[in-house]
Amino acid sequence: MKKTLLLLPLVLLLFAACRKTNNPTVFDLGVDVQGGFEKDHVQVYIDNQPLLNTEVTTSPSLGLATSISTANTDGLHTIKVVVNGNIERSEKFAQPGDLYIGINYNRSSAAISFNYSEHQFWYD
């Protein structure tokens, strides 16, 4: 009987701890550096935290230079991309679930563009 009385509060405490709703939900965030890069130094930041900092070249057969995956919480975030230290683009995005971001670069116009997908990008 004493064991039951001691065990009951522990079980209730465990149940209450598991029901907390203020914990953020974590999802996959994939970032693919895609087309237009040729020996370019690329820096990618998510919410001002560095995610990628390397030189990349897009594979002509795949249309992909590099890919990186991380975990991210649901909510509103910012992606910032810097190419060769002087071409920069930032954009806010919402992440309600798994999200994949493609980054493309147009060398002639010095423009960086983003495309978003709920599904991973496929390359042949």
C-alpha cells in the first residue's frame, strides 16, 4: 500500500512533465547550394548562426554544388547568404514542418535567389 501511495505521485508528475506544450517542435532543415556557382566562396547563416562557409562549384550534370542538413525549430527564421564576401541576400521564412531551401546564383546579374520546398530536392 505504501509503495502504491509513493508511486502514484511519481507517475502523475511524469505524466504532467510529458504534457508540456511550450517545448518547441524540431524539424529538418535542408539547404542545397544549387545552380550558378563556380569556385565561389559561399557563406550561409540561419538566424545569424553560421551553417556553411566554403568554396563551391555547381556540378553541371547534377545542378548541385553542396547540400547540408540541420535541425531547426518551428516558427519564423532568417536565411542570409553571402557570395564572395560582397553579394548578399537575406530573407525571412516560416518553418511549420520539414523544409528544404535551394540557393541559386546568377553571376551576370549578381543575384541570389531562394526556392522553398516541403520535400527534398532530387538530382539526376
